[in-house]
Amino acid sequence: MMKKIVVVGAVIINEQGEILCAQRPEGKTLPLMWEFPGGKVEPGEDPKVALKRELLEEMDCEIEVLDKITTTEYKYDFGTVELTTFYSKIIDGDIKLLEHIDKKWLKVSELGKLEFAPADIPAIERIMEEKKYGIY
């Protein structure tokens, strides 16, 4: 039986209506792929609390977690990832890349230019449909 990994991702929106995309490092799973920043949910931890904790750990910034976008499952060779994504915004701090090697702020229409981790694709599709928070 494949292990299940429960993770959360932040679709962080800036004042220009752009979304933060972060690139994974070479030495980790899914090397050099792009993703919405976030991480694992600890057993018994609320997903929104986990997302705030992960962004503080990975990017040294505090976020406000807004609406849920979607929850999807994707089977990788290392296990099944259950990813819940949330619209978010930075409320304190400047982004520091402590876990990622690059970042880009992109309009929704530009997200297809990057190679995203497969688990993130359904969230991108939902974001394109919803057009919330002034992001187009």
C-alpha cells in the first residue's frame, strides 16, 4: 500500500493580482518543478495552521489564509499526495527562499509557462475558472 502524504499549498496573491510560484531544489522530490509553496500537515494539525507554519518555515513570512481552492490526490511513485490549496496573502515579512531555489510572480494566464508539479495542476485549472481576488 502506498503511503499517503497530506500537504497544503498557498496560492499567494499580490496587489498586482499575480500569483507566487516557487521552484523546488534539485536534490528533493520533483526536482526543479514549480509549485505553490506549503508543506506537510502534521497529524491532528488544522490545514490552515499548517500552511501558516510552513510559509513561516520556508519563506520567513506570515500569511493570511483565505478561501479553499480545492483538494486533490495525485499518485506519484513515492506515494499518494493529498493536496489542499488555499488563496492567501502575505501580511508580514518579505519572502526569503529558504527551501526553494527561485520564485516568480505570474498572472493566471502565464502559469502554463512553468512546469508545475502534477498535484498542483487541478488547482491552477480551478483558479483559471474562478477568477477570484482580481487575478486574471
